[in-house]
Amino acid sequence: MSVTNDQASAEVTTTGDSAKVAAARKANTPGRVLTASMVGTTIEFFDFYAYATASSLVFPALFFPNQTSTTQLLASFAVFGVAFVARPLGSVLFGHFGDRIGRKKTLVASLLIMGLATVLIGVLPTAHAPGWLILAPLFLVILRFAQGLGLGGEWSGAALLATENAPKGKRALFGIFPQLGAPAGFIGANLVFLAIAALVSEEAFLSWGWRVPFLLSALLVAVGLYVRFQLMETPAFQKAEEAQKVAKAPLGQVFRTSWWPLILGTMAMVGTYVVFYFMTSFTLTWGSSPATVEQAAAAAAAAGNSFDPTGFVPGLGYEKTEFLTYLIIGELAFAAAIFASGFLTDRFGRKRILLIGTALSIVYGLVAQPLFTAGTAGVVVALVVGFAFVGLTFGPMAAFLPELFPVNVRYTGSAIAYNMGSVIGAGPAPFVLIALWQNEGGSIWSVGVYVALASAVCAVFIALCRETKDADYENEIA
């Protein structure tokens, strides 16, 4: 009787694994795993970027109407930063359950929390509604906190879903799929904003059009849940269960046994986050701010607001929809660099590619000012190059950070490292970058220096990490 290749493969797998683990390997096909990991993070980043875009375009006027244009913007981005405070709490909460009861159930819960918070932002009354002057920004902060809580558990679970199901020698390649959710979510969210802005008047956009991307999350969450329910638990976690090595208190254990990788992983993410939010939220704000006093006065008059020229700080003067188009072009380069990083780091190792990416980011920070001020061509080149460099450091992280930790504390360890990196790097970044730009009177030389210094710090800690390409990913248990 002939034996098919699939049957032979299943028999060989079952010889080394339990029937349960072998069933998971068979059920968790590459197509299912990569779709589930990427769909989830695409949804999460779509939600996240919808808020980031709205923070720049509409939230200052809608939720902080009684402040100057500068303090409106700073207040809006301060609320944006609330999520970065919540993310480490989310990493502890979801990391605990991810290491205790498994990756799959935890991923479903994190997706629901952030999706629900995003939909509620879409129906939240603004400060212009009677009785909501204080309540509107308060509830915005609460919902923003919930978004961060969900994302704090989402990324690590998606990374483990991809890499713990990856074939030998392809962990980084599988790991890029959760990372590709970042450009996919960004492009999706901003295409929706562009479409709405093109189809409705500015008055309608400010009235109700901005709510549409948030409400669309309900459909996206349903898709994500459907895909994830089709999967079984990862083989690595099942092996830890069968060996009775599941951590009873993952947080305490990760601090006892993996405190040094926790520090290294956290600091390795800082530079990537700073560059990432420079490329997204800051450039959109700076690029779409009026370049002259006349432009600023005309924009204020069109919006029915008074204009005080004493607080004016020039930007690049592009229309918001035009600059969003340039950002989308840059995000395509971001996606291409992430994809390339998977092949490169599986072949040459994680550290080498990460160090090259951070070195290029240092140089980029120092030349950002002349690049962005060299006309439209310079803006497009600056966005494409900058996004490509950050893709080289962002892409490998879904393999690199989890590889620093043993199986039974991997969800908690990688989640805390990733999200604490966001607190240190991305949390203050939008606020600091805007403050530096405002302080320089429109120049971004000091902004570029900040980006370069953050990348340099990142490079030091990456250099201190061990190479993890050949780590025993399934059997290393603390």
C-alpha cells in the first residue's frame, strides 16, 4: 500500500511529538497561521492609526476647543500617549494569561478589547455637544487607555502565533507577517480617511466623516475573530503544558530568570519606536501645517476660528490629503523593507541586520531637515528612505524579541519588552518631537538629532544581545 507524503510526514511528526502537538502542526497550516497573525495586527494597527490620524486632523478642534492651536495639538497628542502608558499593563495582563492558558484564547480577548474601544470612540460625543465639554476628553482618555491595553497583549500573541508555528530556519520570515500588519493597517486607515475627505465636505468630515474608520472596526474585528477561531494552540505551548512547565506566575518568573533579556529587549525597541512615530504622526502634523502666516490665517478663517499670529510656527504647507498620499507611498517602502528583513535575518542573523538598520537611522536623523525641505521630491524621497530604514529594524522584532525568552515566559517577556520600549520610545515621542519643532520655530534639526540619539541608544543594546537565530525555540524552558 502506498503512503502519501502528507501521511509519512504526519507519522514522523507524531513519533517525536504527542498526538495533540502533531494535530496542531497539521491544523495550523502556514496559510492559516500567517493570515491569522497578520489579520489581527492589521486590525489593531488600523484602529491605532485611525486615532493617530484623527489626533492630527480633527481631535484638537473637536475635543479641546477652548485652547490655542498649539496647545490643542499638544493636548491631542498627550491623549495619544495615554495608550503607551496602558500598553505595559496590557502586556502584563495578557502575558499572564498567554503563558498560563495559551496563546489562542488570549489573542481573541485582546482583539475584542481594542476593537470595542475603537468603535466606542466612533460614537463618542465631542466637546461641542451640550454638557460634554469635560466629559468628551475624559471618555476619550478612557477609551484610548483601553485601546492601549488591548494592543499591549495583541502584538506578542501574534508574534508567537507566527513564530511558534514556523518551520525550522524560517522563524524570521514567518515573524514578518505580524509586522506587516503595521503598514497594512496604516495604509488601510489612511485610505479610508482620504476617501471620506474626497467624498464629503470639510464641514461634514469634521461633523461625522471622521467617525467612519472607527466604526468600520466592527467589521474588521469580526473577520479577525473568525480566522483565529480556526487555529489550535501552538506546538511550543502544548509541549510546555505536557512537560508540566507552564509558569504559575509568569511575571515573577520572567523577572527572576530573564531580567537581563527583558532590559535588552526593551531598549532594543526604543530607537525603532522613535523613528516610527517620527515617520508617521509627526511628519503628518508638520507636513500639513501651514508654511506661512497667510496660509495659517486663511485656514483659521475657513474653519471659522480666530487666528493669533504670535503663536504661529511654520510647517511644510501641504494639504493634509496630499501629505497622506505621500505617507502611503512611504508605507509601501516600509512593507517592502519588512518583507526583505525576514529573508535577510534568517540568513545572516538578527543582530547584524538590526545593527545595520539602526546605523542607517542615525544617519537619517541627521539629514532629515535638508531632505524634507528640498521640495516635493525631497519629501517623497525622505519618506521612502526613512520608512525603509525603520522597516529593517521593525521587521525582525517579532522573531528576535520572543527568541530572547524561554517558552513558558515568552508571551510575558516579549510583550513587556515590546511595550516598555513603546513607553520609553513612542510614548513621549509625538509630544517631544512637536515641542522641539515648536521651540525651533519651524526647523526640525533638533528633532532629527533626537531621532539619531534614540537610534544610537538602540544600537548599543542590540550589540549587547546574543544572536538568537539558532535558539532552541520549542524546548528551552525556564
